[in-house]
Amino acid sequence: MSNDFGLDLDEIFHVVDTAEVLIIRFQMPVDKRLLVDTRSTEIDPPLVTLVSRASSVEERFRSLKQLRPRLPLPDKILSFQWPRHVAALAECGVWERIVRRLEESGHAGVRAMCDAVWRELVAAERREEIAAIRGGQGWHTLWQRT
């Protein structure tokens, strides 16, 4: 299954269904990355959160260790670029697939954690869109009102 943007949704679903840890990078104006860590223990639920860009793979592993100090480092962190707006994650079924995968851990509060991160992600995209329109930090306008 693919769409106009050349996404292979079957491959993305496979990554969501099998990866222990994955990062979704957004091309549209969100500067944050979505980190999904499906690993859990009795006391450590799975994690979904927004993280800053890492300058290297080593930095990403170090930041993951800081976020999850009681868990061993994963063998790998899978990553893919999402070239569409954040809302398209939900429209294509990717977001619900992520939520279901995390809920499989059986930990209470996973849905609430996911809902909070979703709101944060949508708000971050909206802030960046407004900054782009207004020529905010990191943006400049091509045309200005006289």
C-alpha cells in the first residue's frame, strides 16, 4: 500500500509492529522527533515522547539511556522520515498502530500517555506553521506587507 508521497505503508506498519525502538523524523515543520520505545518491564512502561534531534547515532543511544536508565540499550534504533503533516499519521492508521503496539504491554496509562504526546506533536507542528507564516525564529518571509 503506498500513496502519492511514495510511502510504503506496509513497510511502515512492519517497522511499527516489529521495532523495539523507532524514531520518526518529520519533514514538515516539526523540529522534534517522535521516539517510540516498545520495551517494558513490570516497573517501566513503554515510552512514546518527543525528543530533540541527535547529532549522531551515538548521541541518540546516550539520550535513550538517559531516558530509560533501567533498560539495556537496544541492538538498533530504526528510523524513518515522515514527509507529510502530523495529521496524516492518524489518517493513514500509523498512529493507531503505534498506540495499539504500546498498549499490548498491559501497562495502565499507555493510552493517556499517547494522547498527551499526540496533542504535543500537533501543537508543535502548529507553532512551526505559525512561525513560518509570521517569519518567526528560524524563518524569514519572502514578501512583507508594505
